[in-house]
Amino acid sequence: NGDRYEGYWVADKRHGPGVLHCADGSIFDGNFDNDEFHGHGLYRHISGVIYDGMWLKGFPAKMASKLHIVVENTPMVIRQGTPFTITVQCLNDENEVVGDEGREIQITAGFKYYQPSKGSALFDMIEDVEDKPIDTPFGYQVVHYPLTNQEQENDGPSEEDEEQELSQSQTQLDLKEDEDENQNNKEEETKEGEDGEKLAENEKQDDEKEDGVDNSGGGVEEPDEIPNNTTTETESVPLPPPVPNCRSEEGVCVWNEVYLAPAPPMYRPFVAMEEAENDKKSSSRGKPAINKVDKMRRQKEKALEEKYAKTGEYVLMVHDVTNPPFLGRTIEPAFLLLKLKRPEAKKRAKKEGKKK
């Protein structure tokens, strides 16, 4: 079969110390028993995996069977524009770290998959997309989301100025989100108490809004002002390179300075979410309009999403992509929930220190 063996034989079977040069290029230097790896041995697999230790009937005494993401809390909270570190261990069934070397591990990210409705533009486009949904242990599927270790560039205002602006607005935005529901409830109660004359006036205003006229004094939600060339510029921006695969060292892989990249143009889940939001808006005609503070918050969030990933829940995935699989086995993947939030507000004293 192309293998070449140098060592001892017993009853036409490899037995005792010897060196086996496999036809695929793998090399085992160690002890044999009844033609199987048994006892201490060093195995250099063609895939790049190196195992040096005890063997039992052809397999390592301690063999990795699953991947584990080391994390203190789940979901793992990360911030827009702030890199994070991921550590992955190769474990056996007893949850012990197996110190094999050179196992190739891939790290990727995903976002919840939304099934597009029939007749939508996204549904027509879906057939041409190769990226299929991936099952997760969290009860839903995801599609790949770009993950990179390339530092995100900033072509706009300086990073220091932008961080200061975000810090000043962060607390206000968070508090405003908590007040939205109470404010809407108050407006609905007021509306219920209006007399017939007020209702007639509202109907008249609704007719004027449909004709594009706004006489309500600033209560109508206006479309966000976006330059005409925004789409073209966004689509021309190349995607950042993915995070390179990592080779295990003593059963551990570490990725530093990892980011969730900005979403690519026409990213399926976000398009589906936007379509659902537009449908919701169209069905809520006559409800209190979004005020100027809400509009400002949405514009700031849009600006952040163009530079960073959209806030929300993502899934981090790690897979064994060793090729060919070590001893014909691929170990189980691992999944982790990521909660992406806006940049954390900085203390005023810290900002003043920067100015000095």
C-alpha cells in the first residue's frame, strides 16, 4: 500500500519499536503492538498535527474530541470598535486539555438568519447566494458575518474626537431608550381623551401628510438625509480579510485583536430586518410620530453601523478544519453568543486628561 516500515516484526505483524513512513507522508516513530500504535510514540500527521505521548490500540490515550471557548460570562459582551481576544482549547471527553500540536482551527461569526417573505426582493435574490444557514445550539440558524483582525480605519473625524462625541451622547441615548415606552404610553392616553373636533383635525393632518404637506409643527417622521452617493461608496468598500486559521499549541489557540467588521452591502439578515421594520411603519399610520431626539439617535446609530458592526446578538463559531482530519476524526465545534453594544461612555476626568 506504499507504507514503509523499519522495525521489529512478530508473526508478520509490527511489534515493538519501529518507524512507519505512511504513503500519505505521515510518520510514526514509536512502539507497536499487534500492528497498531501502542505505547509511547511520536506521530507527525500529514495535516500538520503532531502528537507525542501514549497510544492505546491505534489511538492517543488522550485524544481531543471537542473544542471549548474560554470565556468568563455568556453572552460575551463586546463594544463597537473595541477589539477582543478569543481563546479556544482542544478538550477530551473528560474536559481535559489535550496537548496536541498543529491542529488547524477556524474562527468565524454569524448573525441570526431571517427567512425572507415570498415576493420580497430578498427572496428573489436568495437563490443565487451560496452561503447557506448554519445550525447553532441556540435554537436558530445563522449566516456568516465578517470577522477580521484588521484594525478598522477611519476616514472621517479623528478617533479621539469621535470617541469624545460618543461618550457625551452615550448616557443620553441609553436613558432615552428607557423613556421611549413611557412617553408613547402618555401620548396614547392623551390621544384617547381628545374630543371630536381634535380628531377631525388629526384626520385633516393625516390627509396633508399623505400629500407630502406637514403642518403639525415638527411631529412627523422625516426620511433620514442620506447623500445620493452613499450606496455607491458603501458597495465600493472592499470587505476586510477574514481572521486567519490558527494552529494549536499544546492544545490551545488564541486570536488577538479581533473585530466584527461592518456589514457588507445587502447583508441578508439586515435587509430582512429592514423590510420588516418598513412593513411595521406602514401599518402604524396615525400613531405618534418619532420626535427629533429619536431621529437624532437613529442617525447616530446609522453612522456607527456604517463604521462598525450593528449592535445586537451575534454567534461566534470555531471549527476543526484540519485537512485531512487527524486519524480520520474531526472534533466537535464550539459556539458562543456575542452581545455587541455601543462604545462605552468614558469618564469626564479621563477625557480632560487626554486634552492635557
